[in-house]
Amino acid sequence: MKLTFAPHTLYFKRPFKIAHGVRTSTPIVITQLQHDGMIGYGEASMPPYLGETHETVLFFLNKASIILSKFKSPYDMDSILNEIDKIETGNTAAKASVDIALHDLIGKLQNKPCWKIFNYDKNKTPYTTYTLGIDEPEIIKQKVAEGNEYKIIKVKLNGENDKATIETIRTITDKPIAVDVNQGWTDKHHALEMIEWLSDKNVLFVEQALPKNNLDDAAWLFERSPLPLYADESIQRLWDINNVKECFHGINIKLMKCTGMYEAHKMIEEARKHNLKILIGCMSETSCAISAAAQLTPLVDYADLDGALLIKNNLFDGITFIDGKITLNELPGIGAIQNY
Ligand code: MG
């Protein structure tokens, strides 16, 4: 198999404010994995908090291409992805770009969408949440109106104007809200007080209320919280489930954190053993990585896959949302086509 790859930059439609600051763009790398006249596409997206860059991903993929050139068949997925994982620790987005390309390639060779290969019921996909960054009330109102067709609002809070933000949304809609704090509440008592305040405001769950390594306080909050708590930054890979299973009600799985679809499957299976709920999320990504993640959504409770809606230069056409519901298509592989 032959791996080729190229760096790109995604630009946001609007500057995106979260707890860590303001962002206007995200570096990505698009991979192509060739075998038997077919090309599978993959993507690495590198938000700053994961620590990967164009340089680190290209460096990693140069090593990965040597390994992939030694494999004559893409079907030996266990061995291929184990070898890729062993190249170096970390590099989870780079690894995901190989994993996604491999899944896309296999689907194309079999002329079947991944969800069909996995034997999933495409009607069981959830609605995607529609994300609002941290903004002034007027912009929040404008964004809520723009996301009118989406059934669930996801709002980022950071400990500053949190109540005002929720109240602003509630002046215009009663839609369910998923709250993402991105580690923005540093005090457990404040977190509990906020969650109690949110609990009668049609909030579905609260994601990553506390700093990621503060699992003692997460466990304290878990015992008292009237709303379900989801881990995001506190969990990256399969083995992290063991650390968070007693301090959260659910986990946010993202392909860029967990090295791709192969490990995401294992995480879903493991999480269910511990009665954890599952949210599948994304970074700022094109419809390539979004469509790949969407293939798994018949298995999850919630999905936050609006990443491609927020960027100006989506380099792929892929899965769609019909009235906000994730709608898998019949295209082979991950269900996305390059448009540049
Ligand atoms: Mg999050």
C-alpha cells in the first residue's frame, strides 16, 4: 500500500472563542492510501491542546508510509494499526489519519459504506449538537438563529458569564442544551452550584466541568451532580476508561484523540461494560473525518459532529444532517468525496 499526504489549513467562518482563547484556523493533514487502483482518504486535525502540528504529523506519516509499503493487503487491519501505533507514543491525530484512510480504502474495495460493513442500522443515528462558542449575547442570539434546524444546542462555558449565556439562549429557545465547560470551572463547589442551577434548565449533560487531571474532585462531583457528567479532556484512549469510569456518567470519544475508528469501536464496547454513556465528538475537521466518525453513530447516545459546519473551506462533501439528524449515505467507505 502507498501512503501520500498533504498539509492544509481550515479557516473558521467566525473566530471561535473557547476557554483556552480565540482561534481562527486549525492545521490539518489529508492522507491518501492507495491499493489496487483505489484510494482511501484520511484526515488528521490538530487543535493546539493536543500538541500535534503540521511538522509532527508529516514526520510521523513519513515513518508510517514505510511501514504501510510493506503490507500487501489492507485487510490485516489489526496488524497494520498495531504497527502504526507502535511507531511512537502520542501522535493520535496522525494515527487517526491512517486509520480513517484504511477504513475508507477497505469500504471502497468492497464497494460498501463502513456502516454497512459494520452491520449497523443507519436509522439509529442521533441528532448532532450545534455548537456555540463563548460570545457576546447578540452574537449568541444570532448563532442560535443560524442553527435553527439543529435540535440540540451545545454551549461552551468558561466560568465567566455562564449564567448570562444560558439565560440569553433561554430568551429565544427551549431546545435541550449540552454544556461543555472545557475544564473551565476550577473549584468543585462552584461546579456543583452551577450544575444545580443548570439542572432545571433543560440541560442534557455537562462535559468536562473540572481540570482534566483532577479526578478526585470529579469523583466528588459525580456523587452529587443532579446532571450527567461527561469526560472529554480527561479521556483520550481505550486504557483511560479505567481511570474515569467511576467519576463520570459518560465519555466523549473523538477519533483525533483515540487514534481512529478501530480504537473508537473498542472504546464503545468497553464503555458499555461499565454502563457509561457515549458521546462521539470532533475537532475542527472537514467532512472527511466527520463522515468517518458518523459511521459509528448508530452505537452512541449523543453526537457532536458539527465541526465541518463551522469552517469556510470544507475540503470534502460527506454525510449530511437532515433536520439535524446525522444522515449516513450510500457512498463506499467513510462516505466522503474530496472536492478540491
Ligand atoms: Mg469538549
